[in-house]
Amino acid sequence: MRKLQPAHGGQDPGAVYKGRQEKDDNLKLALAVGEILERNGIDVSYTRTTDIYQTPFEKAQLANQAGVDYFISFHRNSSPKDNQYQGVEVLVYDKSGIKYQMAENIVGALGELGFREIGVKERPGLVVLRRTKMPALLIETGFINSDGDNQLFDEKFQEIAQSIADAILGTLDEETVNEPLYYRVQTGIFRNRENADRMLYQLLEKGYPSFLLYENDLYKVQTGAYQQIGNAIAMEQRLRDDGYSTIIVTK
Ligand SMILES: [Zn+2]
């Protein structure tokens, strides 16, 4: 589950340019990204879905209480002078871990839509990055006082939401590739399914948590799936005492 945080709101409009208020752009984009993430099976919660005011402390606290896995804050940037700067940047507490990877992916994805890529910056002083307990990102989707960025924001709004969602989903996919290693105890490897089944049923009858793995035309009879190798060794000993020849495998 991740939390999307449309920044500002209520009495705090964020940056304002030609009557355009940052809080409205932030909310609209957060909701659009959230909708795409939810369609892809991600649980999404929001610090706000309407125009209400929360302090950054409250926003961080809401995320901590909800126990979300990621926190993504939506902002639009502002420069001292109108049309002085343009481009996207993503802010993180520090340049490490999956949040940094996700931030780079988001900047790159928005760059492909035509935004100038300012890049990923460390901002350890920001409350929503410092006070959140989970990986947290703050996206500045262009400058609200840049006519060029506003034009991109409006004309490519749906593509922007899609790109941000894709970058988030893509980063999460990369993460699951590095899934934890599981140790299993293998007691047999067979070309013939019936022989494999015979051993499997015997093990199951004796109460072992066994299963069959079919791989490269071979049937492997395995027992357990342990993150701690010590647990696999203990199971291996039980099986050996029971007369099986065993090896510990990770696949
Ligand atoms: Zn802002």
C-alpha cells in the first residue's frame, strides 16, 4: 500500500500563478496517479481527497499511522521570477535505496514527455521526507509559474499521470525480482511423474510440508521454504532420520 499526498490544500494554496493554485494541480494529479495504481492492484490511500488543510507534520503522521509502504507527495515548483525556470525534480531524504531508484525513474519518465529533467535532489530538512517512516518522495511536476510547464501539464495531463504510475510500478517490479532467498529440502528428482507423486504422497502422509516442483522436464520433490538456513537444516535432519537422502536447494 502506498500513500499519495496532494500537497497544500484549504487555506494553503501552495504556489499561485495567474489565478492557478498549486493545491488544485497537486490534488488532480495525485488522484489521477492513484486511480491508475489502483487499477493495477495497488492499495492506495490519500492524505486528502478534497480541498482541506493539513500541516506537513499531520501529513507525515497520517502516513505513519496508516502504516503505508511508500509515501509520495505531489507538488508543483515555483521560482522567484515568473518563467525563470522550468523542469521536473524529485526530492528525497537521501540518495539511497528504492526511493532514490523510484525518484530517478519518475524524473526520466517525465523527461520523456518533454519536461526538462532537473533531477533528483536530497532534501533531508523537509518534514514529509524526514518524519515519514517509509520510503518517501516529493515530486515537483514542473513550475507553476512557467507557462511552458503549465502547457505541458495541461496538454499531457493523462500521460503524465500514466508515466508517474508506470515509473512507480516499474520500480516495484524491479524490487520483487530481488525477492528473498528460500531454502528448501529436496528429497528426490524424477523424470517420471508417478514416481515423484509416490514420494510426495508418502511425505505428505507423514506430515511433511512437501510439494512438487516441475522444472526442465524434471519433477522435484521438495519440503519447506525457509528464509533461515538453520530451519532448513533442522528439516533436513528430520528427513534424513526418516531415511531420505537430501540436499538443500534454493530453487
Ligand atoms: Zn508545493
